Amino acid sequence: MLDHFISVADHDADHLAWLLGLASDVKQRPESFRDACAGLTLGMIFQKPSTRTRVSFEVGISQLGGTGLFLSSSDLQLGRGETIPDSARVLSRYLDIMMARVFAHDDIKQLAANATVPVINGLSDLLHPCQVMADYLTLREQFGDLGGFKLAYVGDGNNMTHSLMLAGPLFGVNVAVATPAEHPADAGIVARAQEMASAAGTTIEVGTDPMVAVSRADAVYTDTWVSMGQEGGAEKLARFEGFQVDTKLMSQANAGARFMHCLPAHRNEEVTDEVLDSDISVVLDQAENRLHAQKAIMLWLLGKA
């Protein structure tokens, strides 16, 4: 059966731990993997633009000796009505591996179901698995063993929330989430994450009070309140009063707690400059670790690890 990387929940704890170990190795010894993917091509499909996703994947495959091919949906027949299954079958004849950054999660599922090469979810409206691998790599670098660790997420119930909750049980992490009542995490994802947590001996707590979520947390995470392509921004922002991560909210976390954000940040909206630019912020480490985590994922999917 062909392997893909669509959701962290598709993999067990041992496999994800191995991938993080490989990412660490790639980060520490990049020269050892310089030609691992020589002659191989990564097709990068973008329905919407990105700084970190495009640069980290394109640089990553280049550093592995391969070639990255940028494929905007406006440049493909996808933008003119060709079905995703047809595009997947055709592109599979040219490429060795694909990454897609899409709007609808069903698009990435269709791509993987019809491709005959591995497919990586670079982001969908439901999940952001590559980012969450970089996040947990960063936490492991900062804290070592994550058993019993508490991660708090404050903000919109979005793809980042979902991926953090699904990954938590697989890394032995307790996850507490606070969102406005009008913008909760997907109920199906919450149920799946809580089921996984019960089996792993960890917890997933979901509520609407940021102070409760952040209390005694080892790391505090937030994301933009209005994602790319969303409508009704001003109306939505009004519902997030009290959810900004500032020094007062961070003071509820444990001493030595870290601040996390997947970027780009809307400064002084979901997080203050004072927190974002502080010594407790690890956002640049997270961004860098996208490169190393994704190189590990590509090495695995291409059979080069």
C-alpha cells in the first residue's frame, strides 16, 4: 500500500517518534543526506500562496539533491476544470512525490486516493500536519522528553488546533484548548483526539476560557484569528475579545513556558509584540524546523531513509 502524509493520526507514536529522530539527524548532519534524492522531483501544488510552505519544501528537496517544481492552481488545468483524480493520475506519471496546499481537505484526500506516488498534505482547511511535526520537534528540542507535558492552544478552532490535538496523544502531551464559543474546533476531530488520548493516557481539554487553558501550561500556542480566504473578518475578530496572548495570559503558564505560533502573525491582534519578540518565543525555531521535519517526511516517503 502506498504511503502518504495526510494526517498525523494516520501514524502511530513509534513512527512519528522515528520521523522526529530522523528530522533531528537531518538537521544536525545535512551533508549526510545531500544526494539522497538525486534525480527525483517534488511537485508542489498551491491553491493558495505561502511563504514558509513553498520555501521550506523547495529548499528541502534541493538540499536532498532533488528538484522542486512549483505548480500554481492557476497554471494547471485544475484551474480550468480538470478533475483532481485526472490531475493526480497525470502528474503521477511525471513526478516522484507531490505536496499540495489546498483549501478543502477533500481535495488532498482525492489527490492521495488517485495518485500513484506519495502525497504530502502541505495544509488543508482541516489539518496542518507538517507544521505540527515541526512544532513537536521544536518542543522536544526545548524540553527533551515530553511525557506529561501540557500544551495550551488559545484562539480559533482551526486546522492548527486540530493537528495539535491529534498529535498530542502520540507524543505523550496533554493538550488544553480555549476557543470562542462561536468558533470551536471540529467536533469529530475533538472526539477522535479524546479517544486517542484515552488510549495513550493523556488528556484533551476543550473550553472557552483562555485563563483555564493556559494555567500551568508548559507552552502556549496561538494562530491568526482570520485565516487566508475567510470572509467577515471584522465581525469575527469581535468575538475574540480576551483571547489575545499577552504577558498577563502568559503569566498563568508555568515558569519557563514557551510561546508558539505557526506564522504569519497578525501583530498585536492574536499576540502582542511583547510576547512574540520575547526570549520565551520559539516561533523562528518552529519556522526553521518546517525545513527539517519535511525533509525527513520526504526521505521516508521516497524510501531514502
